[in-house]
Amino acid sequence: MFFIGFFVLAISLNAKKPNIVIYMADDLGWGSTSPYGADPALVKTPHISRLAEQGVTFDNASTTASVCSPTRYAMLTGQYSWRTHLKSGVVNSFDPLLINPETPTVASWLQDRGYRTAQFGKWHLGYKSERFDNLLGEIRPGPNDVGFDYHFGVPNNMDDLHKVYIENRSVYGLRSDRISPYGRSYYGTQYFGYDAPQRDEPMVMAETTQRAIDWINQKDADKPFFLYFGAVAVHHPVMPSPENFGSSPAGTYGDFIHDTDDSVGAIMAALEARGELDNTVFIFTSDNGGDIPNDKKYNRPEVQALEAGLDINGDWRGDKHMIYEGGLRVPLIVAYPQAVKGGLRSNAVVSTADLFATIAEIDGVQELPADTAPDSFSFARVLLDPKKPSDRQHLVMRDAQGRQALRFGPWKLIDDAVPGKKPKKVELYNLEQDPAETEDVSKQFPEVVAEGKKLLQAIRDTPSSRTVGATN
């Protein structure tokens, strides 16, 4: 096909494969950056805007879940997380590695094709093979066993109870096996107290970003690389850097968005200094929508930002944890200056789970094996012509409880089943006519509900949703 040949030609003319960067922010809502309408009087994101000027901005991009771990799992494996044991919730502080080391990931796939690979920042996919009591000793399996040559990460989030960094297979800077619990985290749990350097929360973004830049600068110039950066911002607790503290009229939440933008800019600058920015596929997105507390009496920074006028999740209904679009719609910008025209927008339905198949196609592989990224659909053609639809005909998403929704055609069906809980009523929305999900039309269109349930069950019953065609 033409677009596949185009990408292969672009790579061959340059005599080297493109670098790949996936930058995934944490809880960054759809409306929180300049390319998605954030008021520049409140927050400024010039580096993310520059990415948009160099690439394609997707207005209809979703995650596979409205919480962290399942989205990150699906992004790396191209497989819905509910096909694993994780039917609801997220990976907890002492949970084992969610990814089976035998499961192909985009990292291992690229590693097999000559790429150097690394992961920095938030991991939140577990460590070891069984539930563990602590992170002492060798951490195996971990990121190094699922395709990453190097890992410097935060186990869960910026203020998790571990409060240390993990470097490859061990706690970074561990001095002894002594454990001295102390203090309390933002979540009320006691810090574990490893005998190792404790993370300084306001500096985590800068520290992990600099580590990523150092790794880029150490790489073999003749070998392409894949970098997955998991930002800890803007997940609570909101603790911006000293450099950006007070920089936003939207309060510390806006300051934290500025930290995210600065991090993106620093990585872009490092690539540019090496003359590699044009030959890098730079993907910017988030793991789910913004987290907006229901009880405003706590006056969390997110509430202060909303009151200042920042539309964290745009006009979408709901927020993180929920099955509605505010928890599932995310920013997605893909820049590849060498082969993709910049400054364009697309309304194609795409998912963060599609990054695996899209990267494979950019690398010249038209069709992945059925057992590789089985729920990932390439949108490579959309990068060359944003008016084209993606290959995705349906998308399954879930909330924190495990309740699932199916997008197909203009419809969004919210299933009535919640694992282990009393069934809720079916909901149906026409997202083309009612993008804000204000009117449940399940009673008016019982035939669409029946069709959606049948399609959803077919996807559940097959190991690869790429083999299931939509009928609508």
C-alpha cells in the first residue's frame, strides 16, 4: 500500500530507522494543553504546541481505561488489560508484574529489530513474579524482562509508599537491607523506609527527565532507540518544581502542567542537539483523563484550577475513574518531521493501544502476527492523510470498577455488567450527535443495544479483536 511504502522509503533514504519516543503524562486531561484549547492566560505549553506544529493532533483519541495501569499495559502490549487477571482497579504497591514476560511488547518487538530501549519515570505495572513484601534483593521479572535495556523508574506514583527509584533490577542507591518506616504519604500510608535515597517529590520530574536525556546522549549514534517516558505529573499530590512554582494563574496544578511541558521541551532539545529530532517519531499522550474531586471542600489544586477557568477535561462528561468520555479522552500528538506534515488535526477514532501496531507499520511491517498486539490497530495512514479513518472499527474501554464500554460507529454502549457487583443499567449514547453524553438513548434504540452487546461479547470471546469486524 502507498502509505506503507512511503514510510519505508523515508526510512531507507535516511539510511537509518527512526527513533521512537512515547511520552505519557499522568492524569493530564484532554483540555489541559494549548493544542486542545487551554487558555494561554492560565497555562502555557509551548513545547507541546511545537510538537503539534510538527505533527498530527488527534481530537478523537481514547485510552482503554480511565485509570493508569490498564492503559499502560495496553499501550505496551497492544492487548486489553481485562484479558489478564486485572479486571478492575490498578496494580497496587506490592503486586507482581502485570505483563507476562512471554507477551510481546512494543519494547521487545523493537529490541528484536535492533533498537536500544529504555523506560523512565512512572512504571505502575508491578515487579517480580508474585506479590511481594518489599523491593529488597533482585527485582525480577521487571521492565528489563519485557523489552527494556534500561529502567529508571518510580514504582507507582510520585508519592507512593516506596519513595525510592528503581534502577534496572534493584532499589537505586540501596545501602543495606535495613528498613525504617517513617512519616506518612499523601495517601496516609507510612513510607516503607528503605535504606536508600528518598525521592524529593518536587524534583521527580526534573530528575527522571535528566536521566532520560543522559541516556539519549550516551546512545550509539548509529543505532535507533525507543524511549518510553512516564511522567509523574500531573497526578496528585500536585507538587510542582521550584522553577515553576507560582508560574500559573491556575495555581499549583497549572504549575505542574508547566513542569510537564518543560520536560517535553528538554527531551526535544536533547534530540535536536544531536540532530535527531527530525528522524524521531515523538508521541505525546496521557494515561487517562484528569482527576477532578467530587467533594470540593478539600480545595485540591485541581479544584482551584477549575475555579480559575481551566477546563481540565474540556467539555467531556466525567473524569478519571469513570466510564464517561472525560475519563477516557486524552491528548494524542504524533510528530515525525521527516515523513509527516505538521500542523494538521485528525478526527479519526484511535486509541493509545494502537501505538504498537502503528509503530510496527512505520517500521515497515504491514501486518503483525495474531498473537502480537492483538487489540492494536494501526493508524499510520492517518499520519499521512489526517482526513482518512483509522483501521479501528470498535474500541473496548473500562473504568476503575471494571465496567466496560464499547465504541462502534457513532455509538457508545456502556454495559450493565460490573465484575463482582450488582448490575447497573445499560446506557447508549450517540457520540456524533451528543458528544457530551447528556441523553441515554438505550430505550429508543434497543436494536443498537442488542447489536453492541453481541459485538462486545464477540470481542471478549476472541483473543484478538483485530479478527472481529463491526457490523454497524
